[in-house]
Amino acid sequence: MTSAAGSTTDRADTLELLGLVAHLQHVSFGRLSDIAREAPELTQQWEMSRLAAGAVRRRDQVLARTSELGGDCAPRVGDYTQLLGDFDHRTQPSNWWERLLHSYVVDGVSDDFCRIAAGQVDDTSRQLLLEVLDDAARAEFSVAALESAGARDEVLVSRLALWGRRVVGEALNVVQQALAGHPGLMRLILRWDEEKTKADDGGGAANESTADASNRLFGELTAEHTRRMSRLGLTA
Amino acid sequence: MTSAAGSTTDRADTLELLGLVAHLQHVSFGRLSDIAREAPELTQQWEMSRLAAGAVRRRDQVLARTSELGGDCAPRVGDYTQLLGDFDHRTQPSNWWERLLHSYVVDGVSDDFCRIAAGQVDDTSRQLLLEVLDDAARAEFSVAALESAGARDEVLVSRLALWGRRVVGEALNVVQQALAGHPGLMRLILRWDEEKTKADDGGGAANESTADASNRLFGELTAEHTRRMSRLGLTA
């Protein structure tokens, strides 16, 4: 763990991140159960409900770690409820395919962001978070379903590409607001950026500004999103 | 296992019941995730999502047993989709309390029915089904939440009593239709009734009619429902 700050600040920042990840998993459970309800095939409903149950299990692992650190997720999570609720309100999917892509895009961006921040917390928390955030099963189902739909329907493909761009724009906006409203998260990103810049420049540039770190963060999140969209044959 | 029928018929009837229980658990997952979404408190949302995840686990245990018996649940479940979908359509809760009571009543009746039928299948299936159907956690949460609400609001109590009567009427109607449309289920109930009548009359009355068996079944389901409602302080 790289940190210029004292251990109390570290713990507070870690709890901030754990609260965010717990809530994101909880929100993901809600989204996945909506997808399960609307899935056209019964076996798809079963599969999606398993992924929803997996999000509950992961959320509870993060809540357990929070308790180990003597924290309480509930008040922390409350801060994010409004932000993520507004996001969902602005990006209401109008059919099952849009819902599937919505979840794929949002989980992708939020997992990437949290994975970057997780690099800067204590070993036990980091290991847990990386496990929780590395759930390939979720994405695989969406990729398979969306790919097979795309192969059959060109109009759907271009509509989904448009939808994906709208969702990712809003998602990156949420990340920006989350950073602005939660200094603990911003500190984790600054540390990540400092490490990254040192490694890239051979230790030259330290003390990066918040704006520089944000720029590099959004560059990274956008690149990963583009890679994910191309897996679906969609233009980011 | 008491049975006048051959083992092939037994297996078909068992698969019929397994299909029903699997689908009921799947539907219960959907209902519990709706309750989780609408729960006023975050910790209630967490708790309900855990119960929803439990329904997924139980459904998958039943699906696994179906595969062991060489069956396939998907086509069997399809038969029940329409029936249970119509039921949900006719009994749309208008608020969170009604939703909670809806789930409590429906899970109660359907678990009781399936428990009775489960007494007549092979040992391994029966043991699994009784485990799956004996999930006290679900009911306990609802009881605690509804009781505390009732203590605060007399108007809510009388509205919920009315709502409970409507839901149980429709639920018993679904049981009747399920029996009429699925001879395998009716055979399990006839066997249960035969065993029960023999025990009560010291072996006197055998070969009960379908109508007699149904009457006794509905008497039992209604009695159990009344007991459950009184746990909430509601008149059935």
C-alpha cells in the first residue's frame, strides 16, 4: 500500500470505497433481477437470477469486511443512493436488449473505476475487492446474448451502439460527481495516478493535480469501455 | 412412499411436483426482489435481497434433483407460467405493505400445498423438498415488519386483513386450477388423502373421490392460512 497519509485517513478512504462497492453490487442486484424478469427465455431468466444472487453474495462480503474494519456501510451508502438513482432515472432502458447493454456498460465502468481505487487500500481489502470485481460470468452472458442478437439484426446493432454511447456518457458523469463529492475516493485516485506517473516517467513527475489525475482516469475508463463495446461488435 | 401406481408413474408425478416447486421458487425470487426494491429502509432492502438469493439457491437445488431423475424442468414449468402470471396480474399489490403480505400469503399457501404433495414422492426428493419448503427466514421477516406496522396503524391492519382475504381466495383458486390441469399433482393429493383417511378412520375408508380429497386439502390449506394470519394479528 502506497500512502503519504496517516493510517486513520487510509481507513476512512478504504471504508468510503467499500461503501461504494457494496452499494454498486446492491444496485447491480436490482438491475440483474429486472433483466431476469424480462428475459424472453426461461433458461435466461434462471441464468440472470443466478447472477443477481451472486451480486447479493458479493455485496455481503464487502459489508462483512466493512464491519471487520469497524465501519458501518449504511450511512455511507446513503450518499450514493441519490446519485445512482438519478442516473437510473436518466437512463431508463426501453427494452430487454437496452437493459442488458445498460447493465454491461455500467458494471464495466464502475468495476474498472473501483478496481483502480482498490489498488490503493490495505492488502486484505484489496484482495477481497479485486475478487468481487472480477466476475467474468456477468459480462459473458451479456456478450453472448448481445452478440447473437447483433448477428441477426443490423438495425438493432446501430441502435444499441447509440444507446451504449448515451449510457457511458452518463456513467462517466456519475464517476465525476462521485469524485467531486467524496474526497476519500479522490485521494485513492490521486495515489493511483502518482504511482502510475512515477512508473511511466521513471519517477519524474510527482504531486499531480486533481485535474491531471482525473484526465488520466477518464482516459483509462474510456479505453476499457471501447474495448468492451468492440467485443460486442459495437462502435463506442 | 405409499403408492398403488407403478414406478414410472411415480417418477412422472415426482417430476411434475419438482417442476412446480422450482417455478414457485423462481416466482418467489421475482416477488422478493420487488419487495427488496421498494423496501423503505436500506437494511430491509439488504435483508429481502438475501431472501431473494435464497429462492434462487433453492430453485437450483430442485432443478438439480430433476436432472438427477433424468427430467427437464423447462417444459413443465412453462405450463405454470400462464397460471401464475394471471394470478399476479389479478393480485397487484398497491403498496409495499400489500406486497409484503402478498408474498407471505402466497408463499404460505403454496409451501403448504407442496409440502403435502411432497409426502408422496421418493425419499430423496421428499427430503430435499421438505428442506426447500421449510424456510422460516422468509416468513419471519414479513411477520416482524407487518406486526410492527400493525401496532402503529389500525386502518392499515383492517385494510391488510381485507387484502389478505382477497389474495388467499385467488391463491386457492390457482391451486384448484393447477390440480385440474395436472393429473400428476392430483394423484399425489389423492394418495395423501388416502393415507390420512386410513389413519383417521383406522383403515376404514379407502378409494376416496377426487372431490372429497380436494375438500380435505382446501380445509387444511385454509386452516394453516388462518393460523398464519393470526400470527400477524389479522383476521383471515
